[in-house]
Amino acid sequence: RTSRRGASRNQTAMSVQLSQDELKKQAAWKAVEYVKSGMRVGLGTGSTAAFAVARVGELLSNGTLTDIVCVPTSVATQQQAESLGIPLATLDEVPKLDVAIDGADEVDPALNVVKGRGGALLREKMVEMASDSFVCIVDETKLVSGLGGSKLAMPVEIVQFCWKYNLERLRSLEEVAGCEAKLRMDGDAPYVTDNSNYIVDLYFEEPIKDSYAAAKAISALEGVVDHGLFLDMVTTCIIAGSDGVIVKE
Ligand code: 5RP
């Protein structure tokens, strides 16, 4: 039986959750204002991006947006977009995009971001690099003074082949010294990305000293497919917080 104290704790947790979702939605709706009829649009992955996908679907179905084609960054986003009747393409078909909208896990003051806790980092980076602009949408909980500073995962997508070797090599890089490296699990089995790869999550005690050096060193490992450091990629960041929605360019 839930005690009165337990019940009120649950209610508090629920209202915090709802208000964070409301902030994500506000950021997402603001970002969709950047989408105009005729554009080629990258659709991100995650709970914040899902609000943007839903909004694009709504504006298409009520005729406000016409003639757009979207490139999804994951199978999950593809399925959501398909369910809403959003016209989709791949980068093979539409290699140049006007705008991409996506969430992030951490945003630093220079608008460099960590992405990929949802596991979609590779397709996200490909789509966002193919776009003239990348509108990043977050609630204020994602702001950090330095990347790695949230103490949550910084993902690295690796090939399955000799994953322990790849993990050890990541762990021993000077540029990420002191981080804890763990293979991401999905229950009892390794988590597998949409590209059939594994993910190693790096956890930092302190923000990464030099994100550029870390990105370069991680990318240089042969078994690494990509990493969650998205540096110099965000063109606009929309941050929803208790004081309203802020747009940073
Ligand atoms: C998925 C991502 C997401 O954009 C990121 O994890 C943020 O997700 P959410 O909006 O659910 O907090 O990079 O790979």
C-alpha cells in the first residue's frame, strides 16, 4: 500500500516530469518555426526531438507546411514520422538539407554538445553535418559548464569486432584520462545500435579538459565508428527553462 508520504513523493516526481516535458515541447515547437515549406529537413532522435517530429506532422496535416522531405536519424524517428505521414528520404536521395532539428544530452557555453545517450549518434552526426543549419533543442537541465560535466554518459559507437580491445584502447587514451569506460547494456546483452554496432559509454568525474583533442584521439582509433562529441556543429540552440525560451546563435 502506498503511504501518504509515498503518494505525495510520487505526485511531486510526476509534476517535475510533466514540466520538463512541457519545456522540451516548447523548445521543439520554437525550432519547428525554422522549417519552411519546400525545405529538406533532418529529424532528430529522443524525447525532445519527438515533440518536433510530432509538430512537423501536425503542420503538414493542417496544410501549414507543404512540400517538405525529411531525413530521420534513427529507426525510431523513422517509425514516428511514418506514422504521421511525413514524407521521408535518405541522405542517398537527399544529400543536402536545409535544417536539422535534434536534442542533446549536454550543451556547453560555446554550443558544443554531447549527443547519443539515445544511441543514435552516428546517423545524427551524418544528418546534422549534411544540413546547412542544426537547431539544437534542450531544456535547461542540459546546460553544463564543460562537456562531460554532467557525469552522465559520453557515448562512443564501436564495431562489435573485438569490443573489449576497443574498450581498453578508449580507456587508455590520455585525452580522456580518468574516465570510466563501460559497454552499454540492454538487459543481459550488449546494446546494439541501428547500425549493428556497440556503444561504450565514457563517464567523467570532471569536464573534459580539451574536447577537440579528445574527439580527435577517439576518432583515430580504428575500431571507433563515431563519438558523441558534436563540436562546432550547432548553429542555433533553443533552450527552454523556467524563465522562458532562449535562442542562442
Ligand atoms: C539520441 C540523442 C538525443 O538527442 C539526446 O539523447 C537527447 O535526448 P532527450 O531529448 O530524450 O533528452 O542524442 O541519440
